[in-house]
Amino acid sequence: MAEKASILDEQSINRALTRIAHEIIERNKGIEECILVGIKTRGAFLAKRLAERIESIEGKAIKTGELDITLYRDDLSLKNDSEEALVQQVDITHDVTDKKVILVDDVLYTGRTVRAAMDAVMDLGRPAQIQLAVLVDRGHRELPIRADYVGKNIPTSSNERIVVKVTETDGIDAVTIYE
């Protein structure tokens, strides 16, 4: 695959996350009943950044958690062609019952990752609401799922690929389209 276009750089990613943080606070009238849950891997890093921004705006920390939804996927992949499924990790120490859970992911595409994350959250309790924040919405949904907070809408063709890089794992913040 060849690089087609650079969509977001570090500065535009930071602006998008700051805007999403303000939108989360405004829509929920504060952060009292909210839990920010990042979908591993890059969604977890984006959730941490959102939590930092929200804390700097509100003056208090928002509850956070992380999900690895591997076992919840309907297209479960097996490790090394063995029959052993990859183990999912749920790192949410807060009770989700009657809370507003805000899932955070890097790219919204078919909606299957988000559906799997919702299943994982529902296994922990019954939240009052589940919201979705994504850095990039690229379209091509296969399930009736839409993001509540979007950093950037990037209409793509199905043969294009969106690659999100974050400093924590990739050494750079960038969003690029490959074809």
C-alpha cells in the first residue's frame, strides 16, 4: 500500500481531542457520572489524553478504564493458527451500572469493534448510557452505530486504509490514508 494523503498532524490531533473533551463535558453537563473507556490499543492512549484535557478543564479527574475486545469480536482471530483464543483484558475498576460510559477509539469503520466493546461493557453491568468518541470516522458501517464525538470525518473508499499513529506506540502523532 502506498501513502495517499496525510490527513491529521500532531497539532490537528491535539485540537480535535481538545474539542471532543469540551463536547463531552458540555453534553454530559460535567463529568460526575461519566467513565471514559479506551479501546486498546490506540483508543486507550487517546482516552488517557482526553482524560488529561477534561481534568485540566474541569479541575477534577474523570474515571477511566481500558478494554481489549479481542474475545468479543464476531470475527475472532486465533493466535498462531492454534485453537487458543487471545485473552481479553478489561481494566475498568469502576462500577459501570447507571453511569455514562464513553467508549474511545481511533477509527470508526464497520462498527464491529464498537459492538464488541459494548458487549464487554454490558458484561460488567448496565450503564445508563454508552457514548462513542472517535478520532476518525471513515464511513462504511456494517452495523447501525454512529459516533457521538468525532475528531474528523474522512470519507474513504473500501480499498483505502486509514492509519492512526500515536506517540506512545509509534513515536509520532499522525493520521494517514493509504491506497
